[in-house]
Amino acid sequence: MKIETVKYLWANDGMWLTDGKVYAKVLKLAEGRSAEEFHEITDEEYNTILATMTAEAEES
Amino acid sequence: MNMTLDELKARAKADLDNAFEKGKSHGGIDETQLPQYYMTSITAWNSAKFPDGYNFKLSVRDVPESMTSIFMYASGVKTVTLTCEGTGTTSWLQVLRGCTSVEVFDVTNFKVFPTTIRHFANNAKSLVSIIGEIDMSNCTNAGSAFYLAQALKDIRFKEGTISIALDFHWSTKLSAESLHSILMGLSPTVTGQTLTLPKYETCKATYNAVYGDGSFDIIVASKTNWTIAYS
């Protein structure tokens, strides 16, 4: 019998996790990736980045 | 009967003129777009104005070389049903981009392999169901494919064929079966890719309600080669 457990990385309240490409409140990391690759940004910082990504998605 | 290239072009133009006139009676395409329309039939219904609630059906013998922008910014169309006798690869670049009226995209009998789904349903805000399994084996780009596809509930992928990043975080209404198909669609061998889903609690509750307590975490855990991000 094999039991799989999944480890999640959770952003603190009011924060987002990011590695510069991926933005998430919760992450399940692929094997080989580590939590140290990610840092937290605030909701406000995320919203600013989101606005830029939105503009790019609308225009491209 | 063999036709010369000029005769083929003339016949193709006549067919397009006829199709355009039929569409024109329903509002039609902006005449400033005519040169683009004539130059390439792949944008045939780009910005077309259909009557509200229109059920569009198209049957083709061969897979179109490209379906880029085919219904981009079309209005009024509610359902799109495509059938094709053949099979093969084609571009699905911005097929439904900005088509805010479409609710159902049926490719049950349209067995094609999209090479790209970039902007496929970008701003298709009313799209609820994509019916028919999408084989992603040949797809190399899914950028903004489901940007603002906020009504999307039903989607199915061929198992194990997704090897590129997919972002569904706008699609908060995904059914349990759709979540299952997305997760089972992930390639078991690719590395360095990320799947982005809506809120973790929403996905978990939706999935477990159908597949049983704890099932969501089990299936997610099994995708060891994928990073899964929840918005």
C-alpha cells in the first residue's frame, strides 16, 4: 500500500507567492522544486502586476 | 474537371461573396474588413454579426490549415458546432477571442489537434461548455487561452496530452468532471510546467463533492512532475 501526501505552500493572509512567473495563494510544488524559489508579495503588488498582465493579454 | 488556379480563386471568391452577402443580411462584417476577409477565409466569421441566439454549424471535409480568428469578435452566435470528416493539426489561435455571446463550442465530431490555443477563449465571457475531447499532443502554446473565461464549466482533454502551462484561474465555475479531466490531461513526463487553477478551497470542495473526501489532494499529489498553483 502506498500513501501519497501532498505538501502545499500557503501564502500568508494578504500575500501572494511568486517566483516571478507563477502567482498563487497556494502552491503544490513539482518534485525538484523548493519553497526557496518563491517569495511573498502583497495583494497590492500582485494587483499592480495583474493590471500589467491584463493589458498584455488584451493587446497581444 | 481540372480548374486553373485563376478559376479556383474566382470560384473561392464567389463562394465568399455569397457567404458574406448572407451574413450581411444579418448585419454582416464591417466593410473595412473586406480586404482581410477576401485574403483569407480562415477569418471568415471574424467580427460577423449573427442574429441573437444563433446556432452556427459548419461541416468540412478536410481539416482547415488554420482556424485563426475564425469567430473572433463575432456577436450573436450562441452555439458553434463543427464537424470534420478528416483529422489533422490546425491552429486555434484566438478562435473565440472576444466572442462574448458564444455559450457552447461543440467539437465532438471535429477530431483535430490544435497546434496552439493561444487566446483561444480570451474574453469569451459567456462560454460555458466546450463539448468534445481536446487532444493537446501537438499544442505548444496556451497563453491567455482562457483569459476571463469566467463562465466556463465543461471542458475535456485527452489524457496525458497537456505538456504546456495552462491557466484556468478565471474559470471559477469548472465542474468536478472538468477539474478531473484537466488533471488527468497533464503529461506524466514533462517537467518545469505549471497548471493554474481557481481558489484551492473551491476546487477541493467541488471535486470532493463528486469524487469523495480526500480525492482532490490524492489526484493532485499524483501529478508529481507538475507545479499546481491556486489563485
